Amino acid sequence: MSEAATAQAARAAIGDSEFDRDTAVTLREPGVYDIDLSAGWTIISAVNGGYLLAVLGRALADALPHSDPFTVSAHYLTASQPGPAVVRTDVVRTGRTLSTGQASLFQFDDEGREVERIRVLASYGDLDALPDDVRTTATPPVIPPMEHCFGPEDGPAPVDGSSAITERLMLKLDPATLGWALGAPSGKGEMRSWFGLADGRDPDPLSLLLAVDALPPTAFELGISGWVPTVELTVHVRCRPAPGPLRVSITTRNLAGGFLEEDAEVWDSADRLVAQSRQLARVRLS
């Protein structure tokens, strides 16, 4: 068997990958789910926001009559830590084509008090039932071939401390957005990358919730280093992604008052815009 065939055979399948295992929730009672948040999806000591969104997204997919996220809006209230957590869901409304629910993730502090980490409001539907007409002015990002891009393994960690999440991702960043890694940020709030899961699992709607928040912050190219915690993140899933690597483009146009926005587009291997997002994040300027 050729090396390419061996690599293809070793690819993880949707439903049987590290991402699926680490986002799996266990139903305790109607509307209540348990999960052990994996340390494998942390940056510094905090759990990545996209991974958390996928966890809550999976719980809502189970709680609602529709299984595909269409729009998910999350407010990050306190930093989540690896370890046990509880997700509580509530069905707000169910309809023929859309269902809406809310979910919150809770952990316990050092004194045993329950603390809400993230709260989500989301609408779900059936992506396969959507019409296939597309009228858009959006175009895929221009990124060099993967072999001409660079991953976390090619340089130092982007922030001090643990970057465990990078071991679970396939990131190949556009060299034009890597000035920060060479000590010469461009001053443009741009980040572009090829994206996938390290075990080769193909993308699906839930992994798109991770993809929009998995790249290094655009703040790095603005000359700002350190952690950029998410305050609010809204994701629109537009269609089911085709197999193969994704391309992610993120831009920031305005940093003011210690906050910036990040607008993300995710494109699949069939040149379709499969997800969009906007988040508000806090930056530390000193």
C-alpha cells in the first residue's frame, strides 16, 4: 500500500475521532448533560472557546428535534477549565423547519459553588433540506498551497504557556499573515489558514463551530501579544461542508477601547462559504 493510501486509511471518521470523543455529552436527565472538558483543547490554561461552542452545540443537537446548527450566539462569562462540567439545555421553540434552544455550561469553583461559564442561544434546522441556489459576491480567500504555508510546529508557541490545542489541529497559515511570528507584524488585522483536525476527520457542522475560533488572534498582526479572550461569538452555518481541508479567513477592522471584532469566513474544498462568524474579544494593551 502506498504512503498516501496508508494515510487515507488512517483518517478518523466523523463520529469516531478525538474531536467527537472530547465533545461527547452524557445525558443525565432530560435537558441536563455531563461532560469532562478535555485539557487537550486548551490555550494557556483556558479551554478554547470554539471547542466549548461545539460541546454546547452537540448538547443542543440532542435536545432539539433538528440536528444541524444554523445560528449560534454565545456569551463567554467566565474562563472554563479542564475537568467536569454540566450543560443545561432548554427548548425555547420548535417549528417545522427551525427549532430554537438555549444552553449553559457550568463548573464548580474552589469553594464548591456552581459557576456559569458560557451561555448560548441557537437555532437548528436541516442543512440538507435547504435549496441549492447561491447568489453571492463573496469569494474564497487566496491562500498559497498548503506546502508553502506554515504550522505551529514550524515556530515557537504564539503565547507563553500551554498550546495543547495546536496538537489536535491541522493549521497551515498563510505566510502573508505571519509577520508577528518573525517580530514584524504587518499592522493589518488579518489571519488566513488551511484548517483541519490533526487525525484527518472531515469537517461537519459541529466542527465548523471550532474552526471559526481556532486560528491565532488577528491581534498578533496588529502588534499585540498575549491572550485575547472572547466576550461574544456568533456563528452562522450556511451549508454542510464537503470532505477535505477548510480555508479560514479572519479580519479585524476596528480595535477601540480595549476590544476588537473578528469576522471569519470558512470555505470548504468545493469553494462554498460554509460558515461565517463575528466575535467581540478583549485585548490587553499593556
